[in-house]
Amino acid sequence: MIVKVRMAQPLEQALAAIVLTFQDYAGASGEKPKLCRAELKELLRKELPTWTPTEFRECDYDKLMSALDTNKDNEVDFEEYVHSLARLCLFCHEYFRECPPEPPCSQ
């Protein structure tokens, strides 16, 4: 008898990675499953190493945290995290790369 093993498709793998990555970092300090600023910073530095830390300054982390934290509880919950990844996908899309960057912050 031949057993067929179905391999996960790339999008299924990507969705699993999104969920597992959030779970790995959120609440690492023992708190509820949300990302505090330090956890978000660590996630970005470790999971997006070619983008950080050299391109992100402290004020950039502050701006990002403020933008992602839509309910203003000083944490990023899973819904806010997923929305941020969707925005990141838009940013990475070739069409949007030609948009002018926001004015730099002072540092």
C-alpha cells in the first residue's frame, strides 16, 4: 500500500510561520500574548535581520510601535501584528517601492 503524504503549500507554510513567530516572541517576558516594545524590537532584529538593526533607529521603533498599536495599549496584539505584516507586504511590493520616504527623524 502506498501512503501519500501531502506537503504543506508555500502559503500554508507562510501562515504557520506568521502564527508561530508571533507566539515565540509575544509574552516572552511572562505577560499576556502581546508584543511589548522590547519584544517587537527583538522580533524585528532576529526575524528581519537584513532590515534591522542598521536601518532602524530608536525613533523608528517608536514610530513603528505607535503605528502598529492601534488600540494604544502600548502592546501589539495578534490582530495588530497581522495588519502590520499586510502593510509590510504592500511596502515590499515593487509598485510601492517608488514612494518617497517620510522625513527622517532627528537622531
